[in-house]
Amino acid sequence: MNNLDQLTFYGGGHRGTEAEFGRQAEQFGIKEINYSFEGHQPERDRGLTILDAEELKKGDISMEIVSLRMNRKYTHANKIRKVLQSIFHMINSGLQVFAVGWIQPDDTVKGGTGWAVELGKLFNRPLSVFDQDRDQWFTWKDNSWVKDSPKIEHPTFVGTGTRNLTDAGKQAIKDLYQRSFSA
């Protein structure tokens, strides 16, 4: 892709993975949109978009469905609901999804990042996860994770993941941008 100013990165501006995706987007001159909500303090405010109650409601989903899809229970549903709603807006906006975290044995991804990954699957988005334990990118193909070296290939993309970004995870994000946009 040659016209980097025509690309848009979507995230939440959270500490760790999303902040690193945003820093890299800024370095490459890529537009950045960070979805957040009142009362939340993201690390990055470049392209900050505060979702009001009506906008958040568009991303609302039954916590039972989330629990079933993620194979885990959420006991503090009210605390996590706005986060899940804002994740919906990120995935709905981007045509390609990248995440950094840990792929679980049941093929879900650990934590809130897992909901972004599940939405990526449901929305049939090209989807790649950097597993920090395995130090490897994996792409979702034919209902399973396969090793890959993905590139950003769509005009809109999402970068999300753990707040506990390792040095390897940070390097994986930098390498993704380099692989995608350097000649």
C-alpha cells in the first residue's frame, strides 16, 4: 500500500498493545481513531472518539452470549460491558484485525482481547494474533490458528490486545508495520 494517508487504524488507546499500535500508526502517517467512553482514561488521545450512551448501546450484547462464546463467566458484567461495547465499534470499523495476547487451548484469546478476536471471527474479518508465549503470529484460517507472517492489507484495520505487552509483542507490532509498509 502506497497511500498511507488513506489508511485508518482503529483502537481503544489503552496502555500496552493498543498504545503501541497507535504509536506505530502515527510514525507511518496513518490516521488513528481510538474509541472510548466517559469515565475511561486511555493512554492515547490521538483521534480520540468518545462514544455516548446511544452509540455504546449499538455494541450491546448479552453477557450470556459473550460467556458462551468465550467459554468463561463474567461476574462483573457491568464493569466490562462498556469495554465490550467499545470493542464492537473497533471491530465494526476495521476490515482487518490484529491482536496481541495469548491463544488459549480452546482457540479463544485470553482476556478482553478475546472478545475482539471472537467478533473478528463472527464478522469474518481477516484476523491475526501474536501469541506472546509462543513468540509467533497466527492467522485464523479454516476455523483454526495457523502460523503466519501477516501484513496490513486493508485500508482500515484494528490493533488491540493485552495491556501487559512484552518486548517480543512490541517488536512484533513494529515488524508488522515494517513488513506491511517498507519497500
